Amino acid sequence: MPASAAAVKVVVNGQQMRFDQPPIERAGRVLVPLRGVFEKLGASVAYEHGFINATTNDGKSVGLTIGSRNASVAGNATKLDVAPFTLNGRTMVPLRFVSTALGATVDYAPDTQVVTISDQAPAKKNTTNWILPALGAAAIAIIAASSHHSSGFSLNNESPSSGSVVASTRPAISGNFSTPVDPNSVTLLLDGNNQSASVYVSPNNFSFTPTYDLRSGNHTVRVTGRSQSGAAFDQSWSFSINSYSYGQNYLNNVYPGDGSTVGGSFAITGATVPNARVTISVTSGGHSFFNNGTKTDNYATSADSRGRFYQNVNIPSRSGDVRVQITSTAPYTNSSTGMNLTYHT
């Protein structure tokens, strides 16, 4: 059984949360009941057959599976340190991962044993990649919304420059700080999604290249943190991508990836042309699509305005490997592209 962290107090915007199942500490991570955290950070939660999907009003999304370290953030596959699990009828999820995935920042002060989670602007961080130690009676977790703005601080030489239009769907994003900063305090949000784990930061500059294709249209970069003198800053700029034409189509960031092991029901997510029609065929029961005795279920969905799609599927038969065919059809031109995947049961 995991160690109890019942002494942890969670306060959201000045109000203490009341959990019917107290927080749990496992492998140095604090886990809390999923709905309390997701909903306090403004996310709606869908839970089905062990798969958890949370979506915020501004388009952030997180996918988790009970008992699995595989997860997705905005359709991109990632790994958890600790898998979600159920305890006393409640689903427990890692506090820090969920918070950062939904665009919040997390800070731990070891001297006071206070964890602060903010869904607007971060407080000063003490470590780059902290792991919460086993919690004592005085430990407190605080979820608080705060806003800090700097005076006399600026970002220089932003790339892509503010208001510019670029063709690359994975542009290099960078900038210089007007005064030296504390690198451990810096958080970078791209379109509201926290990308800090992939950002290089020095006292004088930062750089980041997305690992996925950005949609055509406007994109906003927000950089927050503190200078070495302790002054907070919060700077943003926007640029546009104009590489998409209705004669093109693509499929990427599909999760689960090819060769993954899946259960009897699971969710398929990915990215394609905005508003595209997506069809998914799930075939099992044989060794090829053409074997006698195979069973196929077909599903139809649509990508949202950002090109993301999500579909729960069931395996028709648990015999042999599962083959999935995904087809995306672009609006207006009906240009299509496809992808074949094999999953193991």
C-alpha cells in the first residue's frame, strides 16, 4: 500500500479542499483524487474503462490510463513517474504532472515544506526538477492563482519576432532577457501549454523547438519567472504560421503508438488538419486484415479547430494482434491521408 500523506492540506484560491480520500505519497510523488485537482484547475473530466481525459476551456488536454505510466498532453505521448491507481473507490493522480500539464506552475519550498501550484504565474522555484519528499505533518500543498508583473524588464530579439508570419510548423522559439534571470524560475507556455521541460534556459536567454507540428494560424508565447534580483516578470508575444493549404493533409502525434499494448477498450488521440473527418477501423481476431474470422468495428469523429481528435474504441475480439487503420479527410478538398498501426492485447 502507498504511504499516507493525509496531513497535506490543499488550498485552492484561498479555500481549503476537502478530500474524501486523503492524498497519498508514492515514490516521492504526491497523488490526489483526480476530480478535485482537474476541476479546480478548470478542466472537465471524462472517465471510461480506466482511461481519463481532461480538457480545459482554453484547449489544454491530458490523457491518463489507470495502472499505466503512459500519458498524453495535448495529444503528445509522455511518461509518468508514477502510474495512476484506484484507492477506496477513488482514482489517484500525480499532483505535479496534472498541474503542469494543465498549464499551471509548481513550486516547492523545502524549508517550509510548502508546495505552491499556480494556474496563472509562477512563484520563485528552488530546484529545476524537484521530487517532493515524504511529507511530514507540517507539509502543506497550496493551489493558488497569482499574477506578477515586472517593471523595467523586457524580452529582446524574440524569434519568431512579434507579429511575424513563418512557414515552418516547428519554428525555433527563443529570446534574450534584458536583465539576468534565475533559470530555475522560468516557465514557457506555448498557446497556454507548459513546455518548460523542453526549454533550454540560461541567465541571459532561452530557446525551445516544438516536438510536434503547430497548426496554421496565430500562436502565443508566454515567458514568466523572476530576475536574479527577485523581481517577477510575465512577458508574451505572438506570431503566425502560414504553411497550411486545404490541399494538404497529415496525421501525427497518434497515441497509443505503433506496437503498444492495449486493453479491451482504449482511446486513440492524434493531430491532423483542423476540422478534418477522421475514420478509425479496429480489426482483430486474425493475423491480417483479410483472414476469415476477423472482426472489424468502425468509428467516425472529427478533429477540432486545432486539428486534435479523440475517439474511444473497443477491441472486437481479444484473439491475436489488433490492427487499426486511421484515415483523415481534409475539409473542402477531401484530400486524405492514412496510417496503419498494430497493437498487442
